Amino acid sequence: MSSFEEHKLKQAKIEVVRAQVERFRKFYADYFHLEETISMVEYFFETIYNLDGKEAWMHLALDTYQRVKGMMKETTRANLETLIELNNLTDQLDGEMAKLLIERDWDGRKLAREEYDELYRAYGHREEREKQLEIVLHNLRTFYELAHKPIAAYLIRPARFMASLLGVSLLFDSVEKAYNAVLPVSPEIFVSFIEQVEQREWEYLNAAFPSETSAKESES
């Protein structure tokens, strides 16, 4: 792939991510404007899709982390691994959608909401989309439960120190940011939020792929 093609693919991927985040901001507008939940929705619906230093982050996830994960506490390791899994899957899906966008002779302009939805449908891969949604919901619930355990505040500092010693501070920063993002949210608002996300995202999936059977339905 030439440098020009690489640049165009990168720009297309940036646009796919931008359009996805724009959809989240519209779907969950109330939570993006509620002081109690701004940090939470910005992290899980924006930051995780625009991760700073993504290349360095991915390198650590694929290389350094695999060599040191056995030295980390189980909770820290589990939380890191779900974030890594979500990041890898999302990066893969966004990259493939970007390739499809270029194949459609994309001219570099912003995608309208209808255009993004049509691209989403055309790319397909419902099973992977379901998995992506389930990981997001799992992460939200897991980090919320962790953040609201009385002992959690005492676990963060030693975990941060251990991550520094092992050379994976950049990865642990993602865990700590997720923890801090859900900390201010009351149980009542979190329950209403997670219920709305689950309902709206499944509705979006079902509308995008009306003729496909979900993995859950296949198992039942």
C-alpha cells in the first residue's frame, strides 16, 4: 500500500469513528449534558473510540502486556483484558468500514447520519457488532461495580504502582480513567442509563440487520 493509500485509509477511518461518535452523542444527548454522567459517556462512547496514543497503546497490549499479565492482580488483569478486547474489535470493525468507504469512492467529506447508517448496514457482520455491544455493556457494569466498592479506592494506588513497574502504565491509565468516569454516577441514574443503552443499541442492530438472526436468538 502506498503512502497516499495509507493516508486515505487513515482519514476514512477517522471519519467512520467521527460519525459513530456523533450517533452516540445524538442517541444519548441527555447523558452528554448531565453533569453527573458527562465523564462516563465521554469515556465509553468517545474516548475509547479516539484513544490517544493508540499505536503505542496497541503495541503494549500485543507485546509487553502479554509478558507481564501473570504478575498483575486478577481484577486489574480482567479489566485490562476487556478494554483490550473492545479496542481490538472496534479497531478492526472501523478499519474494515473505512476500506468499504474508500471502495465507494469517498471524496473526503463528512458522512451524513443516513450515509453512515447505510455504510454500517452494507458492511454487515452482525455477530461481531453484537459482541462489541456486549463488551461495552460488560465494561460499563464491571467498572461501575468496581468503582462503588468501598475497597476500590485502596486498590487503585498499588495497581497503578505495579503497572508502572511492569511498563504498562499507558494501559492502566485506561482502566483508571474508566473507574473515575463512572465514580460520580448514582445507582439510579446508572441503571436507567444502562437500560437505555441496551435497548437503543439492540434496536439499532435489529433495524440495521432485519433479516439476520442474532446470536442470542440462535442459541435459544
